[in-house]
Amino acid sequence: MKVAFTSDNIAGASDSVFNAMMDASQGDAMPYGNDDMTAEVTSILSELFECDVDVFLVSTGTAANVLSISAMTPPWGSVLCHTESHLLNDESTAPEFYTGGARFVGIGGADAKMDPTLLKKVVTQKVGDVHSCQASAVSISQVTEVGSVYSLAEIRVITDIAKEAGLSVHMDGARFANALLSLGCTPAEMTWKAGVDIVSFGATKNGTMASEAIVVFNRSLSKELGFRRKRGGHLHSKMRLLSSQMKAYLTDDLWRKNAAHANAMMVLLQEGLASIPSVKINTPAQANMLFCTLPEGMADHLLAEGFAFYGGRWEEGVVRLVTSFRTPKEGVEAFVECARQFDASL
Ligand SMILES: *Cc1c(COP(=O)(O)O)cnc(C)c1O
């Protein structure tokens, strides 16, 4: 059995999500989010996060990120994110577009986590200097772009630096559920209790078709976000179709079950690959994404055997493997076995 580890967004949508959309497509409902289902999603998320939140549903993760951040920074501000972040590398110039030209500054750090010392240096530089862009927001990715996960203490260190300098904090939670299960904490602990003002609560990679929630804890940012979402073309008139996806995603713990499966498949994959002498694990996967270095010829062999994944974008031999809520166990086993056989032939 062949399987693709290209990304978690190659998987479709969970059945209950799709069925919920079908149900929501029947009959009439008020447009632009003035429907019952959208209100319900807000109360479900308020309960989940153990506080009153404002929720803005959008249909892509990029929109969730850049809209959130646009409410946190003036055009003369700078937004600090990791050098390897999705914001800096995978969202074209949407960050500049939505913020009206704010500057996005990369901060280095091991395992795609921001180095607090470097961050501190940047936020304290040239404060109030009219000639220099003014640091105004920090964005961290949880799960990070290399598959690591910030611990609660690590998040706190970053948010403390931000708060001390008067900056807002955004969390790119495209893989929120995968990170949460990895840490085994509550959604509140990983976000507002750790100093996060807004989270992009990702769902598309973990079971919805196209529905992501901007969840706002610092509600002073909400009014502006409402206008910005409309201006940015993300106020869906048939909002209930997005809400129905999110509601189904949050019903009966589907979101946790889906992420638990993806993470479990990664444990299996990582353990298998780690036991193969010629394979090097680069960053240990803490959730559902793994970067490893394969010996010469192994990637081509696996691809020729029908497996799929990204490679050739990083250093020689480096590949990225991502498991999803639908990755079949037999597929993981077949992949490891295929790699093992190649290793034995070296
Ligand atoms: C996938 C992803 C997003 C959202 O991407 P879209 O393609 O716009 O949905 C945002 N951040 C990270 C870290 C991602 O992996």
C-alpha cells in the first residue's frame, strides 16, 4: 500500500464535517455570520478556551494569520516571527498586503523556535525612533515549521518579552490540535494563559474542508478585525457553511481524535525510521511533521516505489514527512519497510 506524506492538507475532510455542510446547505439562514450556527461556534469556542472569545471564521490559514496580525500593527510597525515561519516563507506578500506594508522581521533560533535573547534585542532597539520601524507584534507557530512544539514555559518567555515591550502576540496554530495533544495541556493554557492575544485556530489540515477560526482573547482587537475581515474579502455571506464545518470539527472531540491519529502515525513513522542506521532524524517530531536526512538514492527509491513526500527543497537528502488524520497505519509500515530494505542494500 502506497501513501503520501506530502502534507496534512492532502487529506480531504472528515465525513461528519462534510455531512454538516450538507445539512447546513438546506433551508435559509441569515447571511454574513448573523446565523445561529455561527453564534453557536463562538460559544463552543468560548467554552473550550474557558473565557469569552470573539471568533472570526475565514477560509484559509493565510487569511487567519495576516488578518489577525493586521489588527496588531500599524503600517510603520514591524512584526517579529521566526526566520523559517510560514508568514515569512509561505504566504507570498499577503502579510505586507494585509498590514498595509508593515515589515516582517525574521528572528532566528534552533528548531524553528524564536531565540528569546535575539527577540529581546530587537524589541528594545530604536524604540520611539521615527526613522526606524517600530516593533509592534510577535507571531509564533505552534506546531513550528520543522515539527517541534514550544513548551508552555517557552511560550511564556516569548510573550513576557513581548508584553514588557508593549507588543501583541499572535499564535499561528495551523496545527493547533497536534501541538495541544503533544503537550497534553488545555487550550487555555497554550494560549491566553500563556500570554497569547489571538490564535489562528487551524482546522483545515486536521479535518475541515476550508474553515479556520481567528480566536480573539484580547477583545480590544476585535472591532478592527471585523472591518478588516470584510475589507480583506473574507466575510463570507454564507458563513453558516464555514460554521457548520467548525461545529462538526469541535463536536464529539473530532478535532482531538483526528490529531491524535496523526500524531500516533508520526510516532510509528519516527520510531521506524530512527531504527534504520542510514536515516538521520534532523528535528525530532513532537507532533505530526518530521524532517530527516535520507542516504543518497533512498528518496528516489521511495518515490519510485510510489510513496510521496517533499524533498529537494532543503539541504541535500533532507525530506519532510507529514502524517494526517487519515494516514493509514499500513502505509506507514510499508514506507518504513521500503526504507529498511533500501538501507539493507547499501
Ligand atoms: C498550512 C499552514 C498555514 C496556512 O496555510 P494556508 O495554505 O493558507 O491554509 C499557516 N501556517 C502554517 C505553519 C502552516 O503550516
